[in-house]
Amino acid sequence: MQTSQYKDTLSTIKNHPIISFQRVTKRYSDEIVALDNLTISVARGDFVFLVGPTGSGKSTIVKLLIREELPTSGRIYVDGAELTRMRRRHIPMYRRKIGVVFQDFKLLPRLTAYENVAFALRVTGVHEKDIHSKVCDLLATVGLANKEQRYPHELSGGEQQRIAIARALVHNPRILVADEPTGNLDPATSWEIMQLLLKINANGTTVLVATHDREIVNLMRRRVIAINSGKLVKDTRFGSYDF
């Protein structure tokens, strides 16, 4: 490839949305339509809140992003890959590009904080020496370098969520999806978690946060995509929860 062509290709990749839903519909039955002809896109490096009432379609969007579900119609592109045509054998590698954090943390209760993060690396065959260095760095990043031998039940809710975030970052994902990350936390701890997500975003990771937390959304004034009954009702660059 000639130098000019190479530069053009890099420019196209850089400027193309990292997430693109194109006229996506998801039906679970004739009566249940989770998403209705939805078109949204997220730029690389963006920080986006996905908001809406219970049953609006937020969780379906997350499931589609991690290829847990397929749309009934429409196309979904993530980091250049078309999910609707992705072969099953490619899904595990694809999912390493996306870190996911859940409301209920999903930590393994019999493993320490260190082991919970290390486990996500061991299952992909990473060398133990590299695992140690990586896990220590990640625990320091989330502010828990001194809690690596603690078990989940010995940690507060906020600390458990920090461990979950560290685990989600083990493969240096280009996208971090947080599904109600502050749902089980008090306001002060919720704010700390959001500051950590901002720090991660500042380092170049695209962050998508699905949330009901009106106060956090209104305080942070980031891009807000509002969904209701599976349809886009608002997309505002410096938005609020109100819609």
C-alpha cells in the first residue's frame, strides 16, 4: 500500500464511529419490541450516557453490543466489525475489545481481588509473570493497590465495583460499557466511580454508561442519548437526564 493510501485508511478508521446502530430493530415477540428502528452512533473516545425508563431498551443495547443478542433487523458496527455477520468463533476475540461493568459487580466470591482480575487473563493464556505486572498496575489505577488479597465480602460496594472495573480493563479494551454501575452505591461512592470512569475515558477509552442516576447525569453534562419504548427521543452533546 502506498504511503498516501495508508494515511487515508488511518484517517478513515480514526474518523469512523466506533459504535454504529443503523435502523436496528429487536423483537422478542410480536408484542415485545425492545428496539424500534434505532439509529445511533458513538465517536471514538466519547463519553456517553444512555438513559431511559425501565424497559426502554437500554439493556437490549448492551446485550447487542457484547453480541449476546442479535438484532431482528438492521446493522450494528463496532470498531469496524459488523456484528450481525460475525461468525461465532470470532466472538470471544471481539469481546476482548469491550470491557463490561455491571450493577451487581459479578465478582467470584471465593477469589481475592487480585485473583478476580487475574482470572480474566489466565483464561486467555497470558503468562503468569505478565499477569502479576498487569494486575498490580490495574489495581493501582482503580485505587486498590492495598486491597489485592481481600475477598469480595471484605470490600465495600464501591471497592467491589472498582475491582470489577479493573477486571474489565485487563485486555485494554477500546470500549468500556457500564450497565448501571452506580445502581447499588450511595451518592458519594457513585460520584467516585464516575470520576474513575472519566479518568479511563481521558486515557482514550470510549465509555458508554447506561444509567437511571439522574443526579450524576445532570452534574456531569456529557453527551446524553435518551431511549424510550425502543426509540431515540433525545441525543444532546451536553445533556441532562430530562426528556
